[in-house]
Amino acid sequence: MSLIPAALATATVLGVAGAPAGLVLPPRVRGWVVGVLTAGVGVAGGTAGVAALGGSRWSAEVPGLLPLAGTHLAVDALSGLFMAVAGAVVAAVAVYGIGYVTGHGSHGSYGLGSRGAQAVLPLFALSLLLVPAAASVSTFLLLWELMALTSLLLVLAEHRARPAVLQAGVWYAVMTHLGLVLLLAGLSVYAAQAGGETFAALRAGTAGISPTLRGLVFVLTAVAFTSKAGLVPLHAWLPRAHPEAPSAVSALMSAAMVNLGVYGLVRVGFDLLGGGPAWWWLLVMAMGGLSAVYGILQAAMASDLKRLLAYSTSENMGLVVLGVGAAGLFAHAGNDAPAGLALAAALLHVVNHSAFKALLFGAAGSVLRATGERNLDLLGGLRARMPVTAGLFAVGALGAVALPPGNGFISEWLLLQSMIHGLEVPGVTTAIVLPLAVAVIALSAGLAAAVFVKALGVGFFARPRGEPATAAKESPPLMLAGMGLLAALCAALALVPGLLGGGLDRAVEAAGLTGTRPVAGGGLRVRLEEVSATLSPLWVIAALVVALGSVMATVNWATRRRQRRTQARLWDCGGGAPTPRMAYTATSFAEPLQRVFDDVLAPEQDVDVTPVRESAYLVERVEFRNRVPDRIEHRLYQPVLDLLAAAGQSARRLAGGSVHTYLGYGFVGLITLLVVLVVGW
């Protein structure tokens, strides 16, 4: 008997039970009960996902649950991977959330501890697990909308505390529902042409659809899915919603929800549509590459810690989509080996990113809870005051910079391997595109190192720059425990990623790239059978430890041989002891990068000199302002907003207050509709 239906049923029961518990229970027990139920949702859903990755499959139909169409569910290895990731993140974040809500100094009347947020949280967690299990258009859209609405309510949880939360909620609501409209249009056209709305009917009917309509379906759904994944230029909601949401919600959105955009792209593009022409995947690769570079550049400029992490999500999702696009391009050329490897690398990076990004958002929430600050320029000195949080943030940052021994290293190495071996695919397109893709991966990795050196160095190792940082205290044990679970997952993925080899192979096969086994090997190594390459992360880390120990031993031996010197105060040129104002801030750390990419970022700078009233030659105050706006948002979205505002003002003239005029509008509208129906018929 399959474990999947029992696990999904358990997750559903716990998630549904969590909603009334959040509404009716008193504050002193609400956080505990809802947190435990939400953690149970994650464990149960993760169990179903692991079972599917192990080779189990399951499908079911519930005719009476949805009117007309019914409910169709199916779980394969591709669904299982995203369910396992979401389940692990939900379970760890739920433990973290209990400490976040119930710890000393938390607020139970608003924010994540409020009745509304606690009622919605388990439903959001459940939707993250059920979206990959949908097996029909109606079921998928219903669960997708449930995920969007519950996440929107959680983003707005702290709207009483900060006015910026409402603005972020509006942006998120508009962008996510524009995506829903495109998704509805694309899948409706697809179902109408295929002759059925179940995924099985879509697969069977794809061959009879014209290439033009298939391309239309792919473009509409790809735009919707990449918007959910936070890819440029559809990313405008992400750097707003993630920072303003409660930190536990930010972790769920950035480490689990955005993954479902990738899932939808793979499911529709590969599995249902069966692949497509090269221009599909070149478009996807272009969006992925642009997001990777632009996202990490904006992260490098950001001084808001959670905004920095949000833009890092856009970068990492860009790398994932770059791998998905490369897989489609290779598959179109008939080269299954690099196609399977590129898709496996993309899916592995989904897993790795979820682990370290949930950990980083958890640590950022720990900092915010202790200091009330997200601005790195006002933090510092947290390593001594919050040593566990600092260490856990360092583990997550190590994964984000894609260097050993971080867990992000292996997936980006696999992605590079797929691009390099993809150069063997003949054609001018691959000869031009793949070197650019390799350059994008290398550039984003280098900039990511600078970003997280800035975040860790300025926020945790520099001197404290204010009273909030000076008075910071370590977070409650349950918050640390939740982050510790995620850190342990990061360590496991870094040391023994080969354990996922079989599951990745099955997920790639479930996506439609059959006949390939891109990733194999045991737990201590990753072997790429199709391209004859092997990597053992454990040995790489061991070599790094030995090298570091040798250097430290050599330095220690050399210093002991020197003649002992008398300690004396260093000459400071009369400047006195350094102060926190003399240290690097996040803004000054990013200034050299800002100069290098000045034409891309288009920073806004202004110097305001105020002279003394009695003399224009004496200066009373000099004020320097520096701002790096989101250039794409400014150029793309602002004209649209201005046009809508102008249209709204113009439309007010139509409302003159005359009933006869309004009746005339209705008559003209009715006649127009009848004419359209007659012509269409």
C-alpha cells in the first residue's frame, strides 16, 4: 500500500484543524497548538514527497468535491521533490514560528501571533504541499489561488505596525492575480484545444494542437509561473512583500512558494506540452540570466537585510530557470544527456536554495526581533551578543555564495557542468548562448560572495552602531531550534548530496526526459554518468580543512620562532581610538560595486551644502543622499501606473450624475455585445 495517500490525508486534516484552532484558542496556547499542527502538516507532506522520490506513484479522483469538473490528484517523483522540499521547510519554520510568536516580548494581538494570521498559516502550509499534487486544470487553479490568497493575508499580518506593509500587499495582490489571469487564459485555451482538463487529457491532446497555439499556451503560462518565481522583470512584488511579511512567512514564501513557479514551468513546458522549439527555451534562459545578474546586483546595493535576501531569491531562481531553459534547449536539439543534467542541476538548486534561504530569513527575523532593525547600517556587533544566530547566518551565507563547504556549491557546479558539456551540442545558438550562460553563473557567484560578506561582516562582526544593536539578546530556544534544523539540512546537502541522486533521476524522468540517469553515486560522491565526471564534496571539504589547518600551524610555528617583543601602543597619527563611525557600513561597502555597474544601476546621488547664515564661505552642514532605485521597475512599471492614474482621472468625467447618461452607457454596451456575438457566431 502506498504511503502517499495516508500522508496527504494526514496533512490535510492537520491543516484544516489548524484554522479553527488559530481563531478560537487564547493567545497563551494559540501559538503552540497552531505551530505543532503546522509542523505536522510539513512532516506529513514531506513524508509523501520522500515516498514519491523513492519511486511510489499515486493518483485519485474525487468527483463531488468540485462542481462540474471534480478533483483530480496525482503524485509522481517531480511532484514529490517539491512536496518534500516544502514539507521540510514548513516543519522547520513552524518550530521557529512557535518561538517567534510565544517568546518573551512577542505580540499576540497583531502580526503573526494574531488570530487571523494563525488561522491562515496552516492553510498556506497545506497549499504549498497540495499544489504539486494537482492533476487537472481546475484543481491546480483552485489550489494556486488558495496559496495566493493565504500568502497575501500573511503578508498583511503586520499592517498595523508599518504603513509600508499595505503598499507591499497591494503590489503583491496585483502581481499575483495578473499571473492568475494569464494562467487561467493559457490553461483554458490548452484544455479547450486538448479536449479535456485533466493532465492526462492534456498530454494526450497535445499532438493535435497547432504550433502557434502551443506557443501561445507556453508564453502565457511561462509569464505567470516566472512571475510567481520572482524573475525579472516580473519581480516587483518580491522585494516589497518579503521584507514586510513576518520573518517566518518570508521564509515560507522565499524557500517554498517561489519554487512552485519553477514546478509549473517544468510541469507544463516539459511534461504536458512535451517540450517545444528553441525560442521557448531561449526566452526562458534570457529571463533566468537577467534575473540572476540583476537580482544579485540589487542585493549588493541593498542595506535592508530582508530586502537583500529577497533580491538574492530572485538571483537564485534565475539560476534555476537558466538551467530549466538549457534543458529545454538541449532536449529540442535531441541531446538528452546534457538536457537531463541541466534539469537535475536546476532541481537540486531548488532544494539547496530552499534550505539556506529559509535559514537566512530565519536569522534575519531573529535579528529583527532582537533589535527592531533591518538596516545593516544601524546594526553591528551581533556576533558577541547573538552568537548562535550569527553562526547560523554564517552557515546560510556559506550556502548562498556557492563555495565549498556550502550546500549551494554542488548544484551550481552541476549547472556549470551541464553548460560546459552542452557546448558539444552542434549549432550556432548553443555556441553563442552557453558561454554567456557560463559567464552569468560565474558573475552571479562572485557578486553573491560580496553580498554575503557585506551582510555578515557589517551586520555581525562590525562594531555596534546604535542602542538597539548594543542591547540585542539571543533569540528564544525554539527559534534557534528551527534554524538549527535548517542548518543541519544545509550541512547534509553539502556533505552527502549523492543521497538525492536517485530521486533527482526519477524527477527528471517524470518531467518527460526519459532514458537518462544524469546523477548517480552513493552518499559520499556525485557521479555524472553521461558526461564522465565525479565530485566528492566530503573530500573537497576535508582537503579544505587540512589546507586551512596546515596554514594555521605554519603561521603559529613561524610566530613562535620570532623574538619576543615588548607590547606597546601603536602610533595612531593623533587620531585616537577608532569609533563605529569610522567602520565600513553596508552602503560604503557596496560603493565600489556601484561605481563598476553605474550604467546598469543608475544610482541617484545628491549633495546639499548649507552655508552659515553670516558667511557664504563657511559651511554649516553638508548632506549627502544616495539612492539606488530598481531601474527596471522605474522604467517598466512607473509609466503603466502613470497611465492608469491618468485614465482613472479621465474616466471620472464619464460619471456626470445623469441617470439618462448611465442608461445610454448600458444600451451602447448591450448593442456592442450583441454585435460581437453575431460576428463571432
